[in-house]
Amino acid sequence: MATKKVGSTGRFGARYGRKVRQRVLAVEKKLKAKHKCPYCKKLQVKRLASGIWFCNSCKAKFSGKAYTPK
């Protein structure tokens, strides 16, 4: 169960330790955020797969890093 304090890592419960869950939370926040498109400069980029990004505004598909497009 996700709460304000643990966020999306609430699914792990008490397993794996606090530090590991905090690192996963930091990565997932970056991953799920909307990112700026390098072509149209709008905040419409979402991740399709690892390293594959798609802009919902200009329909551009491009590669980038695994968790952020830059």
C-alpha cells in the first residue's frame, strides 16, 4: 500500500531495507515524471521501454538513457 512517506515503494512492505527502497523511489520518481521533448520543447515525453522515449505532442520517438531521456 502506497502512502505519502514511502510512495510507490509501499508495494515492497518491510522487505529489502529502508535505503534500498529510498533509492528505488528516487529512480521511479524520475522515471514517471513528464520530460521535455528535445524537438518541440513541451513537457509531453514519456518512456515506452528502457531507453525509448515518445513525445505525445509531436509524436517523435527517440532514444535516451534508461530513466531520463537526456
